Amino acid sequence: MNIRVSLAIVSLVGVATQSLAQEEMAVPIESGVVEAREGPTAAELAAETQVVMLGTGTPIPDAYRGGASIAVIHKGEAYLFDVGAGAVRNAAHARYKYDIPSLYPTAICCVFLTHLHSDHTLDFSELAYTMWWRRLQKLQAWGPKGLQELATGMQMMMAPDARIRSSGTQPIFDNTGYSVDVTEITEGFVFEKDDLRIEAFAVNHGDIDPAFGYRITTEDKTIVISGDTAVSSRLMEMAGGVDILFHEVISDTGLTRTSEAFQAYHNRSHTTATNLGKLAVEVKPDLLVLYHGLYYGMPESIVLEEIRTVYDGNVVLADDLDRF
């Protein structure tokens, strides 16, 4: 095959691939679109609360799952709960896949961190520094003690970028657009806007103290996000009767394939599938959504089988970019 024919085939494959990519998007786009958004549209303000999974994975590198991150979309704003590796790219993907303008990375207003383990925070700097020179409003972040130290460290790491861009001829909306407004929190209501209320509550993540879960209440949905946790009475209290419970999970069978040290650690810090099933029996969510799953070589579906041995309610294993 000659070079010209080969290039033609490559070109056609590229066009076909791009066409397929666009077919799955609610808003067909070209690459590298720059958006500047001054506020929600009437359609966004009227839309029901929805949730998009920006990352469903763990610290284990995974070709199919980004680090933990869940976006709650309400009245034209995107509220992220954790921001693990890959969350920013998935946010950009979801923005066009579902036509959610507030998920364009520079439009994301708010991040709530459950705890400061790296698999929940690695894209924090990515979000703060992605096109920071075009941010109309600074990113706001809430989380446990240590969050300010993390944000300050990001600024130190990215100081050369900020200095180089600010000292040249590049147009910049705000010379400090990369900085994050940080609030270190304790238990209680941490954010309220119109009918939206976000409450942080302590969870049992082994040695990690504090670690939080979040309960999100709007006029049309109640949501609990567990973060990383073992079962606790406080979690059960906060998750009682919610519309959707997003909860981490670890396979009982997979856990037995690890060392005794890891079994002891995970049993103190995480929730096995059967224990999660027992929790769901008590709290009765309308929908139980599993994320941050640890399987240790077992098929992912094993956690659904294990949960269903004790719980017959509505349960799904989430993938990145799933929407609820």
C-alpha cells in the first residue's frame, strides 16, 4: 500500500472516530473550545438536580476509572465532592455529553473534600490551574484541616506558571485567578444557597481524622456521599431514607486475597459489600450507588452479588460519566 493511500485511510478513520465521538455528545463540538460563562441560563435554573460520576476509582491505577469525584448539578452550578485524578477531563467530557455548561472546568464553582488522601485530591490542582487566566470567579473549596496547607502547596508548585503568564503579554482576567478560597470545616452545615443545603458529618475512615461524608438536600433530591468509611451509627443516621446513597465498597471475597495487614486496615477503614448491604437494609435509600470499589482481582460484578445476599433493594455499580 502506498503512502498516499495509507494517509487517506488514516484520515477517514480519524473522521469516523470524530463523528462517533460527536454522536454521543448532546452538544457536538470541535476540540479546544474556550468557554466564558457569566451565569446560569433559565433552562439551567429550572432543571432538576442531577448527579454525574466524574470518577469512580481508587488509588489503584485504572484504565477505565478516574479517581473519586462526584458532581452534583443544581440550578446552574456544579458542586464537586472530591476531585481525584481524571476528574477534570471527565468534567469536560460530561459538559458536552449531557449539555451541562457548569461542568466546563473554569465554570466549576465549588469543591467539597471528604478527606485529603491523594486519590481524592490529585485533580484539585488541575482544576484550580486549568486556564486559570480565564476564570471569572475563583474556585472555592471546603474540607478538613490541612486543606489550606494543600492549597498553599499547590501555589508554590505552580508559582513558575503564574509568574511566567503574568509577566508576559498574555491577556489575563485576574492575576490571582489560580488561588483557591479555602474553608476548613467541622461537622455541620457548611454551605447553603437558595434551597440547596450541604451538611458535613464525621465518618470512620480508620486513622484519618477528620474525614467527612456529605448530605446534600435540594427541593427535589436528598443525597448522601459516604466518602471513604467503615459503617458507623452517624453514617446510618445521615443516610436514613435518602433518594440516593453514593457509597464506597470493597469485595468480601477480594479482601480475603490480601495480606492480614491489609485485611485489618480495610476492615477498619472501608465497608465490605455484605456490611454495606446490611447498612442499606437499615437506611433504605431509594437507590444505592456503588463507587470507589476495591476488588483485588475479582470481577467487579462480585460486589453486586455479595450485596444482594443481604439486600434486595435498588443498587447499581457506577461507571465514570454515569448520570443520576
